[in-house]
Amino acid sequence: MKTILCYGDSNTWSAKPLLAYGKLDRHPYEARWTTELQSRMGSQAHVIIEGLVARTTTFDDEIEGRHKNGERHFYTSLESHMPLDLVIIMLGTNDVKSRFGKSSWDIASGAGRLLDVINNPPKPLLGGTPKPLLIAPPPLGKLGFLADTFAGGLEKSKGLAATYQRMAELKGCEFLNAGDFIQTSDVDGVHFDEDQLKPLGQAIAAKVTDMLS
């Protein structure tokens, strides 16, 4: 059986679109894209979910907490769950927040640093180097009460697919653009409506099956 690690933010944790600050909720287990991935893979693979709300690629968040920096716990996650056959990285949505002031290429470069950890870990990983899959999150949707937090983020988010693909090519990594299959919710402009989760899980499962075959 293959082992797949899904490393991401609240959209891997499967947060519902927010209606107000502090009203965090989660899609039911059976509806999550990670559950759809597991269902599609069946007995061929075990899917591990490492989703953290507000996680960035490699940037410290002085408001949400420095532990939101995805690089801080990435190798720990790899080592905790080794041996791994494949690692899925879907981050970048939080990186377009105005407080970080990062370009689309900066964000892709942050994702590239995580790919470097996979290819050159501090210590060799049991089972060898897992195959990485870099996923560009879909662009932001219609921002409501989160407009100030993500001011200027819409255009940056639209650029992530192209910059992530370039980064994947540079690192010799497989790539998938989530925006080809789903869109973010207009409820908050950041998270996914439930009807988007199954198509995303199906698209990822098809890519993963091809990678592991």
C-alpha cells in the first residue's frame, strides 16, 4: 500500500466558507476532497491529512502565529509519517494576504523551498524520497468581510497557476492547477463550497494514480 501526505492550509483541513470572523467550521468528513481522494485510491493507498488553518508556504505570520509558517513543521511531518510515496503540497492562498506583501513569484518560491526539503532533507527519509505534487490553489473569489485582509490578493492569486507551474518545472516536480477544476466560494472568496470538493478530489486522484503507476 502506498502512503500519501496532503500538506496544506484550511482548504486541506476542509474549512467551510466563513460567514464572519471567528465562525470557523469544517466540512463533514465524507464530503472532504481528501476523503474523495482516499475513496478513489481505495486499498492502493493510505491518505494522511496535514491541513492547518492560515498556513503559509514559508512566511511567518505575526498575527496568526509563527507556527503558521509551513516550512517550520514540514520536515517534521515528512519524518513523522515516513515512509512516504507521495507528498501533495497545496499552499499559497494565505500568502496573498496584504500583510505579507509578496508577489506571485515570491509565493511560488516559498513552495519551491518545500520541494527542496523533499529533495534534500536534513536527514535521509526512511523509504527514500517521496514523489512531490505541487498544486496551485484556485484564484480568490468574491471577497466580503475578508477584503481588507486580502487587499490586492486577487491579482496575485490569479498569477499563482503560472508561477507554480514554472516552479514545478524548475524543480522537476509534477504540477496540477486546482483552478482548472474548481473555484473558490463567493461566500468569503477564500474557501471551497461543498460541491467543489468532490471534483477536486477526483482530479487529484487521477493525477496521483498516474504518478504512482
